[in-house]
Amino acid sequence: LHSFPTRRSSDLLDSILMNNLLPYEMVFFQKDKWDILPSEEMKIERMARVMKAYPKETFILTGSADSKTGTVERNIFLSHNRADVVYNILVTQSDIEPERLKREYLGGILDYKPFELNRTTVIIMDHPAVRAAFEEIKKTGQAGGGEVEFK
């Protein structure tokens, strides 16, 4: 079990950002699938812990598919299902309030290398500093996730 700090949420977020630990995660999917792989479950759980540590923050779930495979219509369908499955897990299994989660659907993209990494749902804190830092990482074509350590 993790114990969460008792400092103000904004102080904690400032500390995390100064240490380059961004509250985001990327849940990856197989080609033409939207079921959660066992290897990806821990990422959703980790972000649920972050959400509980920052109860006043909202989070964005952005579903996507790689645009090298599938039709435009299929990739839109996949991006919806990928964001929705993560949303449903956070709400039903982790007891995150639905109003704290915003869903976005990108369809097919090629933001990350290799192209298979575009089959994802990005979970990110909806905070200007976090979004700006994430956009800088995204420009490099890197994919991954930010781990927030709790003491």
C-alpha cells in the first residue's frame, strides 16, 4: 500500500513537475483490438492511484489507432473503444468519478515511433503544465508513461 502525502495538491504537482515526473500513462493495444492486455492493467491502476491522490484534478483519456493500418472509419471506431474501455475500468473498478474524466478520440495517428505505438489510450492530467510537458515529449515521437512516486 502507498501512503499519500498530506501537502496541498498544487505543492505536490509542482514538486512532480520539477522532478520531471509527469502524471500520464499510455495504455497500448494490439492491432485491431481494444481489450486490455494483462501487461497494461498496472498502468491503469497506477493512474487511478494518481487520480485519487489529486481528487480535484480532471484527466483526459485520448484513444487512438495507427493510421498505417485500417480504414479511417475503423480507426475512429478503435479510438472510441480504446478510450471507452479505459474509462469504464477507471469508473467501475477504481471508483473514479465519471465527471473527472474527459474522453477524446483521435482516430488514426502517427505521432509515435514505431507506428504500432499509436495504438493507445493516453491518460493524462488535464493541467496546463502537464499538457505542455507532454506535448514537448510527443514532438520527439517517444511513447511511454510518467510514473509518479508516492512516499
